[in-house]
Amino acid sequence: MDSHDIHDFVKQLLPSDKAVFAAQKLDPHAQIDPKVSSPESPLGLVWSDEVPRRGGLSNEGWRLWKMLLVVRRQIHGGYPLTGEARRLWNDAKETVKWIGFSRLTLTPEEQAIYDKMKPPKSLFHPQQKQPTVLDLFKELIN
């Protein structure tokens, strides 16, 4: 999957998947979901109101949801979005209404939870070339 494929992938998302994203309502009292936000997870922090209902998304919709979480984890970690990550994020913001776009700044409590998360070895290693988002997606999806 290259940048062109990412653009097509996002833009061709099924209307039913867009509807699932749009149906999510931001809950100011939502908690970080420990089932999804485990320290080993490449997804980063996930709030309870962001988890799509079971059976609601197609396989492509689930892939997009996971990809968005990986990119947001980069944002939460202070890593710049470049290349495919920026393209995916911008295309998705134009295509879907996802409540996760509004959770880019962490509270001190959320930051403490994020700081305890152990990034997978291939993610964001400071001594290595930063992996592309495609590398992250391949690790996540495979």
C-alpha cells in the first residue's frame, strides 16, 4: 500500500462504515478502555466511546480504525506526521467523522497512562529510522 493506495482506501470507505464512525458520540466521561489500551498494544490510548460496536464495521472499516489509532499514538507521543501518516490522517478527516480526531491533547492523568505504555520494538525507536506508517500498519494488520 503506497500513498496513492491510502488515499483510495480512505476515499472508497463503505457508506455503512462512515455511518458507524459518525454515530459515535463524544462522551466527556468516557474512560480509557483497558481491554484495547494495553501497554503492549500498538494502538495507543483508546477511550470507551471510540470502540465501534461489534459487527458494525467491515474489515476495511476496522483497518482504518486501527490505522487512525496508530497515527494518533504518534501524535500523542509528540512524533511528527509525515508522508503516509499525514496523508491518511488528512484524508480520513475529510472523509469520516470520528470522535478520536478531538482527542489529540492528553490530560496529565492520560499522559501518565500513555507514558507507561511500552511501544512495540519497531515503533518510534529513537535510534532507528522512524518506520513509515505503512510499516506500522503491516505490523498491526499481519
